[in-house]
Amino acid sequence: MASYDVIIIGSGPGGYVCAIRCAQLGLKTACVEGRDTLGGTCLNVGCIPSKALLHASHMLHEAEHNFAQMGLKVGAPKVDWKKMQTYKQSTIDANTKGIEFLFKKNKVDWLKGWGSVPEPGKVKVGDDVHEARSVIIATGSEPASLTGVEVDEKTVVTSTGALELGKIPKSMVVIGAGVIGLELGSVYARLGAEVTVIEYLDVVTPGMDAEVQKSFKRLLQKQGLKFIMGAAVQKAETVKTRAKVTYKLRSDDSEHEIEADAVLVATGRKPYTDGLGLEALGVEMTKRGQIKTDAHWQTNVPGIYAIGDAIAGPMLAHKAEDEGMAAAEQVAGKQGHVNYGVIPGVIYTHPEVANVGETEETLKDAGRAYKVGKFSFMGNGRAKANFAADGFVKILADKETDRILGAHIIGPAAGDLIHEICVAMEFGASAEDLAMTCHAHPTYSEAVREAALACGDGPIHS
Ligand code: NAI
């Protein structure tokens, strides 16, 4: 048994960042992790491995579609799936070992095993009970189950199984046109699978700017993904080595079936709080199974905090990281803060999709007067040279004050471009501030400046 200032349960982006910051602030810190490696879902079976497959499959797409036009002759590229899996694993290893190194460097103790909280101020890991002034729960989330759909992680898979299929399927049904479904769906489409996405709603990526939703769906269709919209999946069952999916169209209630070599269930995730013993402690939960916290990530039980996917808000690694740093400040007696109005969201398909702040829809609902500045990548020289001119930048600004309220980008490097707008929003900048900032030529970021110009006197290149 050891005594700590703070013990964090879970070593995903929320937990490990929190642990490192606690240690940097001078607290004696431990982090509990039951997996063999640190990093949680994100590093082991989420963000990082999926990005490796997205990168590799995008390279294949470039070789197949754009190399010849650039005068590059390489012959027909072939996919070595086993080797691609090795590349993916080496990417995971490099990242998880990196966290282990950072723990050692910052003197964070890794308590190996699954943790629970027998009473406030105590954390049990295996047979050991450790003491801690503060306990921070950062246990993340797990795929939500869907009634009638039995996951075997071989033929009917969640995102976890989809990252390590035995072979590239000839056909794949994706249930849910959310972030996971579209990212992994586009990986397999590029690798040659016939991908059909079944979505309950009439739009892809719910909550996103409507214009982006439409454009995104069109671009994915151009890449070969098929969509069945307004369809509720009722059942998915394995038939020998294939799977059969039954769905009902919402428009006429008619029932249909579709077969595929693999089915990816991507209908959302839910907080993972099993086995922590929170109920016995009287920790309040929301109806959706999230741990309830106040504005300082404190639960109703003194000394117990919670962050990341286990609490309310978008299930995003970087939101968890921000909360991790802020909660660390809180338990160290400082003031931690997260600006929930400026949390970017990125979909790492090609083209990428990124957003921050308000959408036109949320502004209309709130009855706010706004203006739109939009610029197509067709007018961006760099994008044209790189065969990446699909998409646009759209900036929403207050009609009176010109203050930037939100931005939506679909196009090359959207996930990086969005951050200049995030920084601008953090400083309360106007669209004119962005427009008056010199942007290097030729860069994709000129499209951001042109969109900002479009909020005022107009862009130059359109
Ligand atoms: P999601 O909530 O983004 O999308 C789920 C989709 O499934 C929705 O469009 C929903 O309408 C649909 N759906 C639900 N039940 C259905 C049914 N019976 N039949 C047909 N469609 C149905 O969930 P997803 O993609 O699983 O992602 C989970 C979480 O992980 C999200 O919060 C997401 O933000 C996060 N994530 C973020 C990533 C990123 O930032 N790049 C990458 C991967 C995950």
C-alpha cells in the first residue's frame, strides 16, 4: 500500500495527461491502468491505429489515382494487409511506449491492474489498497450495443475488431454514418471493399453544419461509398463466414436485407464505469450513464473527480486532455478552465472535415444575426497543384460585431487549418482580424484567409 496526493484511474488521453500535469504541479501521482500498455482506447484501439490505416489507404489512393498524372510510374500498387497491420502496430507501440517514458520522466507511478474505489480516499488495484487525497476517474467509453446485433469481433465488429480484420473484406456494411463509420468505412472502400453505410437519419454526421454534411456525403459517394439513409437496423446475424443485416426504411416501414463479408457497428459509444464501485459510494450519474460533475469536474462525493468520455460532453480525446489538465490544476489548488465553446472536431477522411463553434443551424435556432464567409479550395493554388481542390472553408461571424462564431472546413488538412480559427476565437477575434493577417503563399491556409475576407469586402480568388 502506498499513499498519494492523487490517483487517476485510466490512462487514456484524459488520464495520462492529467497524471503528467498533476506530477508537474508537484503532486505525488499514480495512474491505474489494467491494459498491458498505457494510452487507453485512443492509442491502442482508436485514434492512433485508425489514423495509421487512414494514412496507408490514402497513400494507396494517391498511387492509384494521382501518381500517373504527376508523371510517377510505379505499376499497379498491391496491398500487403499483414504488413499494413505490422505498420499499424508499430505506430501504436511507439505511442504507448512514449507515454510510459513520460510517466517515468515525470515520476508518475503506473499501478498495473483494474482499479476500484472502495471508499473516498482509497483506490483498490488487485489486492492492494492505496490512499489518495483526490481520485480522478478517467475510464473513458466503450462501443454502445445495438439491440438485435450480436458482435463477435470477427464478422460483426465494433471499431476495435474493424482495425484487425483477418483479411480485407470484399463487401462491408457499416451501421451508422457517424465519425467512426465514415472513417473506417472509407479505409475499407479505398482498400477495395464495396462499402454500404446504413444510417437512421437523413443526414450523415449528425450535429455538423448541414452544408458540410451534404458536400461530405457527395464526396464519399464519389469515392465509391454507398448510402442507405433513413433506415433503422433491426438485426445483424452471422451466416457462416458472412453476415446478414436487416433494416427498416423509415419512410414506408418496409423491411430489407443486405449481406456482406463484414459488418461494422458504429452507432455510438457509452461511458465505461463498470466495476469502479461508484454506485455503492453514492456517486450521482446521469440518465445516460455519465458521471455527474460540477464545473470543476468534482462529483457529489468530495475528493472524487471525473473527466473525459465518462462525463458529459463530446467524446473526444482532446476534450478529455483539456479536462485532464484543468482537473489537475483544481486538485493542486489552482484554477483549471476549459472553454467548451472552442473545442474542434475533426473527421480524418480524405478530404478531412473540421469544425469549431456554432453552425448555421444553431445560430438560426438561437435567433442570432450572422454572416457567412465561404471560399472554395478550387481557388487555392496549392490545393489545385496537389489534386486536393474538393471542399471549402466557411466562417460564421456575428453580423454586427464581426466576431467569429464558428467555422466549418471540408478539404485538405482541414484538421490542421481549423486551429488558426480556434486560436482566433480564443482571442475573441473578428473575421477582419483573420483577413488582415498575412498568410504565406502558396498554402492551404490562404483559403481560411479568403473565407475571412468573404465576411467583409470579399475574397480575391473567386
Ligand atoms: P456517432 O454518434 O458519431 O454516430 C452514430 C450514428 O449511428 C448516428 O448517425 C446515428 O444516427 C446512427 N445510428 C444509431 N442507431 C442506428 C440504427 N439502429 N440504424 C442505423 N443507424 C443508426 O457514433 P460513432 O461514429 O460510433 O462514434 C462514437 C464516438 O466516438 C463519437 O462521440 C465520436 O465523436 C467519437 N469519435 C471521434 C473521432 C474523431 O474525432 N475523429 C473518431 C472516432 C470516434
